Amino acid sequence: SILMLFIFTIGQSFTSIIANAQELNKIGLVDSFIFDKTELGVGEQTRIRVNFSEKPGLEIKTGDTLTLALPPELKGFKGTIPLNNEQGQNFGTCQINTTNVVCTFSDVAEKLLNVRGHFYFQVEATQDVAAGEKKTINTDLGTNLESQKVTITGPTNNGGTSPGTMHSKGGSIKPEDTNIVNWWLNINGAKQNIDTDIVLTDTLGPGQTLNQDSFRIGGFAAPMTPEAFQAQGYGTVTFMGDNAFKVVMNKDKASGITFAFSYTSTITASGKSQPYFDNQYTVDYKITNENPVSTSGSARVNNIDQGGGAQGDLPPKGTLRIVKHIAGDETKFIPNVSFNLYTESGQQIGGTYITDGQGMVEVPDLDPGNYYVQEIAGPNYLDFDPQVKVPFKIDANAEKGVKLSIPNKVKTISVSGTKTWNDN
């Protein structure tokens, strides 16, 4: 027997749509990148500022990306940077990762001309350099620009240790999670003998909330929870609201050992804009054969410094710019679409205007007034109505021209054949 079945579908092949989103890091978009510091110690931070701009023949399209690669010796602090202008228009977003930066541009960047902008972000020198050694790296951040040198010096190893103190505190924000501040606090670092209970009160500053589940106490043993600390008779832990705690270390357990406290705080929405985060604490204690002491201390952690912005221009005054793209996907532009241009009264202006390989066509030197365009022809895969009028206005007081983004749907046609049986 012979079975003949014919099914034909049109509409998913866009071979003539040539302008898709592209990666811009190697083709000249980046003008410069600048390190605030090029001599770093292990764990030290620096800021990188990147400037970019469109060039003749290099125009940013919707969905285009700019990817910067960080060398393994420098770790980026994670974050998201909106590229906005002063009016709040968003040209795109830069995602800062530990290993790279990926900026994705929006339709605003495509609609405007002469787009330029900048962004800056922080990196940290990693632990890949041995003590007492220096390592020089050359990086172009994955661009076509000249490489720059950064030197990282390993930690100093003097073969000795400094004596402990009664109390010390510090904190940091790690590149992997910039929403969290990591705090640590050491009590009785010199392992003194104690005659009375040690009483510690710790209070977070504004812009952060204490994560009670993260609270651990170690130093004298493996880090343990507050519940285990209390159960083993070392003392008590009392949380006071969402930003403070009190710890009483029993005198019978506190002599001759160090208590190492660690915990985290979550940065609040309002805290995101703070330049730094503070933490204050007080300690009451009495060392054997010495007078009672009531003292206080504080620590400060700088917030991650990152930001950016962009701007662009409309077409010149009196200019109409048409951009054709597939409906629902502004990254796929349509060449060879024909338009006629009319005044509001129906008088045709000029001849027929045809979009170029980038899906664009411009009409300059239009007088102020109301106009409309009509699409009269295009590739056969497009679904359009030649009767549709797309209006626009050239304003006499406008400093710039007009840009029209006009979408088209794609035809989808299904044709089903018939079965023919031949039982010979």
C-alpha cells in the first residue's frame, strides 16, 4: 500500500531577518575601563569604572549584551545596576557576578541615538597569592582594549603572633552575597582568668536586621548554637528585638578561654543606599586581681559601591525614524519593508521609503505638523494591513525628531493534504 500525507507550515523561518541581538564586548562599544587601585593586598577591594558609547556603524539594539570577564584573581561583588538617565528611562541592566559582568540593553537604547553611559562596581583580590609573594595579572576584561596590570601582594608572614586583647570586633560583606553583613566578635582573646561573669551587649546600627539563626559561639570549641551554649553551662544568650542581643558568660567557664561570636545581618531596603553599617557593643568584666571594667567598642563595614547610568538622543529635529520588528520580539528587525508618508490631509511626501538591513529608514527635514505612514509592501512572511495608518507629530518646539517602532506579526499557514490508498 502507498500512504501519501502532506502537511506544510509556513511562518517559522526568518532567514531574511538578519539583525539579531549580539555581544558587544569585542567590537568597540567599550571606551575605557579604569581601576581605582592597581596595587592590592589579598582581600583588598578596588572599584572598576567602565565607559561605553555607540560609534558610527555600531548601534545598540534591544537585547544586545556587553559581557566583561573578570580574571580569577579578582572576584566581583554581586549586584544589579540599572542604566537609567535623569528622567528615569532604563537603557538596560548590568548584572554583576563573581566571575563576570553582563549588561543587557533595552529598547530605549535602540530607540535613541548616540547612546553612551558608564557603570562601576567593586572587586576583591582573592586568596590565590601565597604569603610574601606578588602576582601581576594583565587583563582587558574581555574587551578589545589594551590590557592593564594589577598587582596582588600575598599576606605578610612574620612568623609570629600578636597577643590577644580582651575584646575585638569586625565585619565584612562577601562578594557572593551583598545582601548580608558578616559580623564577628572575640571576647577574652588573651585568655585571662576572670572573677565575675562577663556580660556582653551588642546592638546593630540602622539598615540591617539580625539573623538569629546564624548566631554561633566558638573559640573554645567547635562553633555551637545558643541552645547548646546554654545547655553546656557556658552562659545565656538573650535576643532583644531584631537588632540586639545580650550574652552572659559564666565566670566558672569563662576563665582562660576565648569566646568567638559570629552572626550575620540582612541589609534592609533602606539600608541598600547607606554608605556603611555600624555595630556597637559593651563588655563588663573583672580580670583576677584587677579592678572591674566596663568598656565599649564598635565596628563599621562599608557598603558595596556600585552604580551607573546612560543617556541618548532622539533623531535630529524634523526627522522621522521608522524601526520595523517582529511583534513580540524587538530583537528581530525586518528589512525591505516599504512605507508611504502622508500629511494629515492625505498629501504624499516624497516617494516610497524602504527599511534597511537594520530594519530602519529615516525621513529628514519634515515641517512641523501631523503626519501618518502606511506600510504598502514587505516580505511575504509578514502579516500586515496596508490600510492601517500610523500617526505621528513633528512638534515645532521639539528639540529632537520622532522615532516610530512598528511591529509586524508573522503569517502562519497550515495546509493538510489527503490520504491516497493504493492496495495493488
